[in-house]
Amino acid sequence: MDREQVRIAGLTGVEITLEVAGVGSRSFAFIIDWHIRVLAALAWFLMAALFAQGMQLKPATLGQIMGVPALAIYFLYHPILEMFTAGTPGKRMAGVRIVTRQGGTPSIGALLVRNLFRLIDSFPVFYLVGLLFCLFSEQRVRVGDMAAGTVLVLSDTERERSLRTLGAQLANTGLAPNVIELVNDLVQRWPWLDARARDDIARLVLVHVDASLSTETLVAMNDLELRRRLGALRAA
Amino acid sequence: MRPEAQADAWMRARAAVWSQWIAQAQQPARGLTVEQAQRRVDSYRAIARDLTIARKLAPRSGATAALESLYLSTHSRIDTAAPHSSSSLLRLFRDEIPEVMATLRPTTLWLALLMLVCALAGWWLITTYPDLISLIASPAMIDRVEHGQLWTDNLLSVTPPAVLSLSILSNNILVSISAFCAGVLFGLGAFYIVAFNGLMLGAMFAFTHQHGLDGGLLQFVMAHGPVELSVICIAGAAGVALGESLIRPTLPTRRESFQYAASRIGRVLLACAILLIGCGLIEGFISPDPGIPFISRVIIGLLWWTLMLLFLSGRLFRRAPVS
């Protein structure tokens, strides 16, 4: 198995590969999440301190009212967000997500086990054990991932963007997928192409797409008009 | 026909179906009827077929990338664990946890013995070398005991019982999780945690005995202690089993064996957490209350321990056989 890829053998036998998130993406996601949970815990701590100002509470009670929920926010941030949302904000920002080794969605049990083992991964300081495991293990997993059977993969934004574009344009334009791709490519490269060459390609595409346009009309169109027509095809 | 023309004709023919699949994939997976779910499985197969053709005809095209994304999202929706229902929860407590507990029983008993031996060692150590208590107890605790008071005295006048329960149970759960996770050190970590807890217990009893307060300490721990200590031994046994999966893997690789053991044995921790919530409530509301007599504490402790045995053996959830 490739060290940096997860091969998903689909239930139909068709394989898909996902890129494994490296130490950099993992660390980036972790640092963002760490800041969010520290800030959230601190916000609670300060709010509780402000509200308790006027009350005559014993120091131990006050400490626990301020401290216990703040610690709960800090320690339950990862398990709660991973179980009930599509992932933590840090992971979304870093473009990574958790999948099982088979590429499926991890169960609640697996996510709980993954988070329990943070105790080991964070040992002795700054997630050193987890970091070392990520550096040297196959598929860059920490102990928690090994126990839960999960892998952190890069969200495939390129594929997802292709799907979104294709979905929207198939629904709105009624064009064939390869024509949509051709139009998209041409519009994206428009500024860098030679004006005469791009006009010729645009005319070829438009005559292919729109039967109502005669050759004379197309020849009469200038560069700006051709670009506008192509843009209208995409926007449709 | 040229391959490009072939791809072009094929994509034109499939465009309408793909548009339908993409719209279908955006709908939530929950609340589907059996027919709808069946249709989704059928479309998953059809997407796989189209993806194979697209990879052959136009391997680098955006359409192929889009089909891969569609295939992946449909795959992750289909290849996912069933949502937890009340029956699966019942099965967990009635069958799965007791099954794991049965395999952990010998190790739990050995760890209980280890805890007892370490408690005796702790007692002997503090009785022989009283100064060593400074390694185990905090200076404030030592000072209080030397002035004839237990650190548990007047606990309720300092902290409300609910807050006390919460803080105690979270600490106990953390100890159990540590005992389990430390099993990753080939089981040794779990042994150390159980041994250290036993040593501390024996040492504290010996220290309070020197100042005539051991009766008070026993009174304090009687109601919650038996279950709390048993749960530490169970979590330790789970950790040892985790370590054993690394020492003697039962699957082709250590990683697979470790993953299987963690997912199977990890369920016991859920039972441990539930029991520790009960212990936390007893420790917050009953144990520090000086108005509750010793005999009542013994009864509560025994009842709670019996309930733990019934809970972990699954008998609490089994129906009586129909005669």
C-alpha cells in the first residue's frame, strides 16, 4: 500500500485513492482547533467570573463553577464536534477530514476511541508521541487513529469542485459534460490565449452548442461578443 | 469511431442520468424509504460502472473527476455504520459488554490481587518509614491529619455536593481512561496505574491509622469505594488486554489486532463511566455526610457493588426465561 494514499476498494470493486494528510496539515488543523478551544474555555471562565462578582460564593465553589465547564469545553471540543458535525473548524480550514481505513464515515465508537487516546498522543508535552507516530507510521497516523482504525485524508477539493460545476451546469444548460468542460477551460484560459486563436475556438464551440447560430452570425461576432456568449453558456 | 468522438457521444448520452444522480446525492440520507434506499444502492453500482467507462474514455477529464467525487460521496453514505437504536444499546449492555467482561475476568481478578498486595505494601512502607507519606500526600493533607482532622471532614460545607460529585467523577473517569490507554505500553502502564492506586490507598490508611483516624476514612470510602476500586481494576484489565493485542496479535498485523482490541474492549469503558457516575454521586452526596451511620454505608456499598456485578454480567437486562 502506498504510504501517502488510502486506497478505497468500493463495494463494487472500483477503486478510488485519497491523499493522506501529512504532518503539516494535521498540525495546522490542530493549532487552529487549539486556539478555538482555548479561547472558548477562557470566554466561559471570564463570563462566569463577571456573573459571580456580585454573589457571595465560597472560593472553592467559585473555582469549580468557573473551572469545570471551562475544562469540559477544552476536553470535549474534539469528540463532540467530530461526532455531531462534519469535523472541527480547524480540520475544515486545513482541508482535512477523518475517514475509516476503508474510506467510510467513522462510527461514534471509533471517534470516541480516537479521542480517548489523545491522553497517550499528547504525552509528555505538545503531542510529542502523536507527532512522532505521524512522522514514522504508515499513512501518518497517531496512536488514536490506530486504535480507532481511522485515517486523516485531504479533502479532495479539485474533485468536489468538478462535481459542483458539473452538477450545476448539467442541470441548467443541458450541455454534454465534455462540452461544459471545454467551455469552462476556454473561459478560464481566455485572457492568456492569442485573440485570433481563442475567437476561432469559441466559434467552433458555439457552432457545436447552439444550432440557431449561423456561420455568418458567428463570423460577424467580435472577441468581446464571443466571450460574452461563452460566459452566458456557463452562467445558464 | 475515434475515441474522442466515442467519449463525446457517450457523455452526451449519460448527461441526463448524471444530473439526476448529482441531485440525488445532495439529498440527506436519513429518512429514506426502503425503495429510495434501494434506488440509491442501484445508482451506486451504476455510478461505478460509468466511472470505469469514463476512466477509460476520458481519464483526465473533469467529468471523470466529478464522477469520482460522486462515487466517493455515495460510497461513504452506503458504507457507514447503522445509526444507534435503543435495541443496539440494549444489545451492547445485555450481550456485548458482558461477553468482553467474561474474557477480562481472570485479568481483573489478578489486578485486584495486585492492588491488594500493593495496598499492604503501602501500609507496611508508611508504618515502617512514616516520613515517606510526604511522597504521597500533599503538605496540607498531612497537616490536617496531624491536627486530628480528615481532609474529607466538613467537605460539604466547603463545596456543594453536586459540584463535588462532578469533580470527583470526572477525576475517576480520567483515572480509568488512563488505566485503559496506558495499556498501549504493552499492558505495563495499566499494571503501574493499578499498583500505584493500591499503594496510595494502603499508605493513606496507614497514615490515618497512626493518628487514630482510619475509622473515619473507612467510613468515608465504604459506600463508594468497592465499586470505584473494582472499576479501576476492570479498566486496568481492559488496558492489559489492549497491551496483549500488541504482544500476541490475533490478526495478521499488530495494527489490525490493536484496532480490533481497542474497538471491542473500549465498550467496557462506557460501562465503567456509568458506574463511576454513580460512585461520584455517592461520594458527593452520601460519603461526606456525617449524619449517615456506618451500617447504612456498608449496605449502600454492598448494594451498589451487587448492582455493578449484575450490570456487568448483563443479568440486569435479561428477561426471565418463559417456563
